[in-house]
Amino acid sequence: MDLIVRRLAFTGIALILCVSPLASRAELSPLAPEPDWSALDAFQETMTREEFVHWINTLFCPDGSFWKFTVINGNEVTLFGDTEHTRLLYRLRLAPDLDSQLPLRATTVSGWKLSKAGTSTTKPLRGLVICLDPGHIGGRWAKMEQRFFQIGSDPPVIEANLNMLAAQHAAKLLETAGATVVWTKRFFEPVTAIRPAGLREEALASLYPSGGPAAVPASFSPELERRVGREEELLFYRNAEIRARAEVVAKLNPDLTLCIHFNADKWSSHPTRAELIPQSRLVAFVHGNYSEEELRCDDEKWDLLYKLLSRTSIPEAEAAESIAKQMEATWNFPPESYSNWAAARRVGASPYVFARNLLANRIYHGPVVFVEGPYMNAQDSYDRIIAGDYEGTRIIGGRTYRSLFAEFGEILARGVTAWAGGSTSTVVKH
Ligand SMILES: [Zn+2]
């Protein structure tokens, strides 16, 4: 999924800009609703100050920018919309100590019900609800999403198709192990009912963030019209689509959501075989690592507090590390390094696990692990990808391989099973 994101990061262009049509109004990220601060009241006094500070400093905002928007006084965190502290948003009361910490009310917490699982040796995942989120829309939208490429007369590589194949393999294995598998999407059509043409106002607000309606030109050159059209498309497949899927996740209330993707490194728009990257790298993302720019958006401040106070970070990290272990064992590609990219930060024990503030892992409620498979444009994977899905083994480049998608599904199922306390030997190859 990272082709465009990383290109933008490398060229130093901020990926997500807050939109503030009028200076006096709250800044919001694209298509975000006004946050309902009273919804956080259920979390009052449910976490100690020590724990809260720990999560902010180690996971949610290690660069410290969260604190620029806050004042901590005793056990109360006062959150402001701006770093000048002129716009009060919310006061969060923390518990003085563990003894006085109030329990989380079940209805406020995303569905973390792992205690139901792990009691059966043959069905170790019984009681667990796993949501699969195969990345991107695909189908006739794949080129718009820039998740489509083709080298010469080779079969085209369409990331949404690859993600779906891996998810289908994972689903079979997870269900065999007793899990209930639910989906954000099953087809290559948008989950959102919104279409790009319906996002013109939002596209203009995004292109002219600071000047308000007066900054929008009275007439549009063909070039400007193309830019607006492209912005409408970006808002459609990056924002509206993910927001629609978040609503699905909220209704399904899963114990864990897996966002399933194949990665890519940057390259030209008309790729050739000679341009294939020598080696894939692997990564699993947990949620965190907000930048100051992201935190200027009030909805992102709300999302941060909701995620942190819902206590999804521990299961996220555990599941991500468990899946990463399986990825390393099966594929043995090195981890990403992201050494020159501030948006991703290594967290926890596994070299494969990074924290990143992605829209999906921010607004999907409950624990979310965002898994990136091998690079679609790497020498070690490209031929296996264009070979498609198949039963048994095939010889590719002189070596015998099972389907790459079957392997990905098995990695996910084994990772989830080990995380849930079951034996991965119950995840049989199929
Ligand atoms: Zn992707």
C-alpha cells in the first residue's frame, strides 16, 4: 500500500493536511466528523497518570508533541485545540493510583474478549471474532488507486486482488481453528456509497486549506480542474472508503482486525523487469507515533485518546509481534528500517513492528494489526505474485514454491493462533 505514501514522504510533502476553512474553527482531517468529546466521559478515572504518560511517551507520541496541546495538573489532563492553549477541548481525569482506578465499562471498550478463547486444543480460537480487511478497492478502481501495474505482457499486478487472496486463505484457517471471521469487504467495489464527484467541496477545501472559500479561483483552468478531480479521487479511496469500513468494523465489534496488504517500493510509472527491487522487506504496523501536524486536527486528538484509553495497544503489539514472528519464519526477508522516515517508529521487541498513525488503524475501533506482505515489485516475489494462487507447489525460477497467498494466509492464522494462546500446529496447511 505504500507506493504513494512513501513517495510523498520522500519528497517532503505532508501527506495529511488538516482542513480549516475558517481560522476560528476546529481543524479536522479530511472527511472527519466533529469529535464527540462527551463520548470520552466513560473513560474518566479509568487509567492512572503514570500509565497514561507511559503510553503517550513510548507509543502514541514519542516526539512529545502531544504535550504541547495539554496541561497536566495533578491527575487532570487539560487538552487544547491549539499549542497556544486558547481553545479548550476536554478535561480528562486520571486515577491517582491503581486502587482508585475505575473499571472500564464493557460498552466503552472495543471487543476485547480474548479470555473466551484458548480453552480448546482443537479449536483454540473459539469465541474470537477476527475481522479481515483486505486492503484497497480493486476492480475498475485499481488504476485510480494506483494499485495496478503491468510489466510488458505479464499478467497485471492488482494489489486488491492479492490482498483478497491472502485474506481468503487466512479466513479458512482461522475458521478451522474455531474463530468467527468477519469482513470489511468481500468484493472489488467500494464499501463507501460516496463517489469522487460527490467530494468537490471537500477537495476544494483540501486544496485551499487556509484561505477559505475566497481563495478558491472563480474559474478553473483545465490543469486546475485535473488537480481538483485528482483530489476528489484521493479523498474517495483514501478517506471515504476507510471511513465507511470503520463503520463496518464498529458494528462488527471484532476482537482483532487484520488489515492485509502487499508492500511496494517506489519506482517508475512504466516499470520494467530490470527495475525490480532486489529484496523485499517486511513490516507490521501498530497504531501510534502521532506528529504535531497530525495532532493539530481535533479528530486525531480524540482518536488518540479513544485508542489509548480503550487499551487496545497491548493486544495490538502482542498480535503484531506474533504475526511478525511467523512472517520472519516463513519468508525470512529483513525488516523495514524507515531510518529516514519519521512517520514510522520501531516499537516493542520485534524488529518488524513499527508504530504508525494510519487512518485505518486510527479509526477502526479495537485492536488493529496492519500487515504488509512482500514487495509486489521485488525480484524475490514478483514471479510468485504473477504466478497467482494455486494448489500444491510449482517451480518458479528453479525453486519449488507453494502459493505465496497460501503462505500469507498461514502466517496470519498462525500468528493469531499463537497470540491467542493456542498451538500453531492446529493451523494445518490446506
Ligand atoms: Zn496496500
